[in-house]
Amino acid sequence: MPPTARPPAIGTDADYPDYITNLQLTVLDLQLKNVIVNNAIEHYRRHRWDEIRTLQNLQEALARFPDDREGNRHAARYLWGYLYGDRLGRLRDLANWMDDQGIVDQDRLRAWAHTSHATDFVGQIKGLGPAAYAWLVMRLGVDTVKPDLWIHRFTQQAIGRDLDDTTLVDAITEAAHRVGRQARELDGAIWEMMRGEAGAI
């Protein structure tokens, strides 16, 4: 499998150094087109960056909106310029969970990423499963793969059957290391091949 047309910018927090952006990407960058995710983050950076720089800032900003369908839609528009109320609800829950765990800044998030396991995260926030966990820790430098739709489809085509998330991650990570590649590099190559969009990472 050839490398991606443009190497994915994942693997060190030099690529994703901002704590609040990492929280937002955890709820946004799941089954949304890249252009939408990028636009949402750019909206935050242009309009809310100075106001929302810490976990406490984020929680205080979200608390101004009711935690219901309409309130979350308005909060999503305020933060991202989109009416993604369901994702905003996940962001509320993620922020509260991070606060409860004491993961309140980038340094602590990075430390947690390198010592945690998917079972520490999956099931804690409704709608955020193994793929969300993997993509979060990958942004912090953990060499793994995302067990998302595209990786599952690839594996099913390659071996004729699907694998559970844990087995899939272990198998592709081991395969990457056997041929001297990083797991995240192979993840990006598979994603690009399955999407048929060279350079789209």
C-alpha cells in the first residue's frame, strides 16, 4: 500500500497543540466531511478563541445555553457556525468528564493519552466510541489506528470477515510495525485508499 498523497498531520501534539481544539475535534471529526470540520474549527478560532481558552472558559460559555435540543443548537452555532446540537451535547459531556478526571489542560491530556486504554474512555460519553478515543490519542502522539467505518471495510475486504474493534486495532498496528511503518501512517493510507481521495487526509 503506497503512502498517503499528503502525510497526515497526526502523531505529535505539535500538530494539535491546543487543548480546547482537541476537545472540539473529538466530537466534530467523526463522520463529517473534512471541509465542515475545518470550517467549524476556523469559526471557533476567528470568533471565540480569545473567549474560550480553558476548560473552565468552555464550560462557562456552554452554561449560557440551555442543555436541551434548541439550546445545544444555538450553542453549536455560537461556537462553530453550524447547528450541530447533538455534537455540542457530546462536547458538554466530554468537558464535564475531562473535568471530573482532572484532565484540564494539554499537558494532562497528553499524559493521559499515553497511559490510558480505550476501556477507560469508551462508554463514558454517549456517542463517543473506540474511533473517537483512537483519534483523540493519535492527535497526542499515540501510534495506533482508528477502528472506523473505512478501516473495518478495508479489513473485511482483505480477509473476508470483519473484526471487533480491539482485534482490528491490534492487527493493523502489528502489520504496520512488521513492515517498518507507523500504525498512524497505515491508518491514513487505508483511509485515503478506501475514500478514493488522494491528498484528502
